[in-house]
Amino acid sequence: MINKLHQIHIPIYEQYVDVWFGDKDECKKALEKKKLPKDCIDFFYETMNKSNGAFCQYRDEIYNLFWMPDVPKDIFDLSTFAHEIEHGTFYILDYVGVKHDMNSDEAFAYLQGYIFGEIYKIVDKIKKQQ
């Protein structure tokens, strides 16, 4: 469903990612309802205003958010989708202490694929409802 907060769980790193497809103003309202700190919400909202997608991490509360204005509909959207998931992969692994190098590339590839698949399940659900 568009304009609804979804969530994925990454059990291996005990992380959660909230996922929002839809209007950034509605997303901001949903984040306010979660009672996230104002500076966290402002940071996310500022990021959303500058882009066609975002994966943000707020470390004080360890909160992860993936946002796009709509589900991917074409190759441009899909490349944005993958691009933002790449950011999220780096943020999460950096947070848990895994630095990117030749010895950790499999951890990055695994996590990126996992996040992509979990968020794409949400995309599939939304598309079936449209």
C-alpha cells in the first residue's frame, strides 16, 4: 500500500528498516507518529526533498528508513531503488563494525541482496493492490 509504513527485519544484524513508498509529507507525519526525535525527522525530510529516493540512518536511535515516492515502474526507478539499497548496506554494516574491503565483500553482497529482496516483496504487494 502506498503511503503506509512497512518494515523489514535483518535478523543476522538485528536491524530493522522502515520502508515507505509515497508522498514525503505523509511519510514525515508517519515518522512523527512514531515519536522519532525532531532532528531525525528533519534530517530524513531534508534528504527526501533533494532526491528521488533515500536510505537514511539515524544513529542516535539506530533507525533506518528507505523511501521512494512510488514503487519502481521503469529502469530509472529500479536503478534508484538499487542505488539506495547500496547506501543502506553500507550504513548498516558500518554500524555493526564491518568495514568494506576485499575480505568483507561477501557480507556486503549478501546484505544488499537480502535487503533488495525483502523490500521488493513489499513492492510486489503494492503492485498487486493497484
